[in-house]
Amino acid sequence: MPSFARCAVSKLIGQDIKALMECVREIYSMQDPEAFPLGMLKIVEKVIPSHITAYCRVVRPGNGAVTSEILSESRLSGVDAFNRNIHEHPFINIMHPGVLRPHPFMEDIVRSLSKRLPGFGSPPGKTAVKISDALTDRQLRSLAMYNEGFRNDRVNYQMSLVLGYGDSCLSVACFHRDTKDFSERERLILNLLGPHIIQASRNAEINAARRSFAANGELDGGVLTLAPDRRVGYLTEGAGRVLAQYFKPLKAGGHLPEDLDRWVRKERYALESVGEPPPKPFKKAGASKNLLVRIINGRMGEQTLLVTEEQREAGMHGRLESLDLTSREAEVLYWVAQGKSNMAVSGILGISLNTVKKHLDKVYQKLGVENRTAAAKLALEAIGKV
């Protein structure tokens, strides 16, 4: 255990430590990344009681605006009002300098934080923060953020911890109360839980991705994660082995090869942009196989999850084009002949499920067959597999 953690734990009583360890165990047991945010908050509520908990993503799209997306089991009536006055949240304002309107109490906020949290903001997220660290009760209650938003949901106190940080996105766990502010003991507990929450979330995403691709017979490589700055984080043995065949060996903490990094930046933006097509796989030709890398999760400011695999060389597809098929129809038929489902083919080729079905309909017409079994048989004959 790092010295900071040992020192922090020594400030807790035995009952706190026992509850904290049980909390950590439950958080790591969560395997569903979709259910993780709300499930994690419900677990943490056992040691930090709150009348409202929320998982908040503070997003700055390309147009420069700042808004929040809030996930909570509670029915929140003040979200729209909060977004209208988001510049009045002291910590959101500080984390988006030059973007939001100046805070009416910024001088007081800076003075208060320098006394209460001298290390705050370098980088953000190192400690849990309370609104009372920055604003007095009187200042908070004078703001439109409070009167039009917080007040409607009986939020008088808030404590939050940044779980992911980037230029365009913050992921934050938020805890709210109506009658009593959060204590320093509770801040300490949340600080100790923070690294475990982040790691458990990564574990859930990695395990889900591996299960999904293994179930479809598509995982012939491994998984790696990238930190918000795109440095390599977690790297499975399979991913390291596959990538080393196409690039120099990668190590945790290092950078991706230039062309792969450029692809990550481009396709990660596609995940954040409404109306953009789904991310396309990265492909690199090898001697007898091709490298394929796909983004499973890659929001700006959060970790990026990549799955690597190898495919047989595309020469097989060329043989299928001799059946009077287009290049894309040949690719679709090739993977169908390998036993892949339509969903699997969609993921491999980076096209929609409807597009796969349309290509197959044309393949059936051209080959004069009625189903995928007959089409697959002709394909295997064409490539010499039967």
C-alpha cells in the first residue's frame, strides 16, 4: 500500500476500515460496464450517506459550450436549470478557464481554495471537493444555479470526485445532501475509494469486451487501454504479441505508433460526435495476415479501450470476386463462410448491420441461392476449402 494510503487509513477507525474494504470488494465484483456508474454509487452510499447520488459527465463539444449529462436513480427536476447556469458551479468554472463566463465570486473562490485545498487543480481530481470549500452558504444561495436548480431537488451540500479528465470531458461522481455537509472523514473515504473505482470501471469494460468478442469467435489477439493522454495503460499478453508483429514492441506508459495513434484520435472523435458514422477498424497488412484494431470505448478525457486481432490476408476475398461479386460483397460472403454472424461481420468490416443484410441479399441473387448456408458452400468451394 502506498505511504499516502497507509497514512490516510491510519486516520480511520476499525469500523470505517472494515466498511471501506467491503465497499472495495463490491465495486471490483461489478462486471457490467453499463450498470457500473449507478451500481458503484449505490455501493459508495453505504459509507457516504447521500439523499441524491449522480454520475455526471461535463462535456465541452466543439462549439465551445459546456453542458452536463447526468445519470441518477433519483428524479432530478433541476438539471436544465443547472445547465443554463453551469458557469456558476465553482469547480466547473475553474476547470474550463476562458470558456465559461467569469464566476461572480471568483476572487473569493480562489482565496478560499488556497486555504482549504492548496493542491487543488494540479491536476484536477486528486481530491474530493465540496462546494463549501469554495463558497459560503450565503454565496451559494444567492446563485441562480442554486435557486433554479439545486433548490428544487433539496440540494444544499455537494461533494464530488473527478474520475476521468480531458480537454473536452469530465466524469464526476457526485453526492448530495439537504441538511448536513459532508465531513472530512467522508472526504478521506471517497479519496481512498477513487483509485479503486477507476480501476474497477476499466476492469469491467475490458472483461465485457473480451467476453463479447470471444463469444463471436473474433478475439484472436488481446486488449489494451489508453490513458486520457493516449499513453498505453493496461496491455494484455495477446495484444502485446500481436502488435509486436506489426510495430516495435509496446510497453505500459509508452506511446502508440504514429499511424495507430493518428487513427485513435480520429475515431475517438467519431464516438463523441452526434451524426458521425461509427468508428472504422484500423487495418495494417502483414506477411500472411492483417492486423485489425477496434475502439470499444474511447470518450475524450476517459480511458480508451482497444481490441486487437488478426485476420487472414485479403487474397481470399479476391477469389470470391470471381463469382461476379463486388469487393465488399466478397468480404461479407467470406466472413459468412467462416461462420460469422451478421452482427460479427458488421463489427469486423466496420459497417452497419443493415448494410451487411443488403450485401447478403445481393450475394444470394447473384449466386442464385436462397440462404447463407448455400452461399457459404459456394464460397468455400471457390476458395478451395471444400
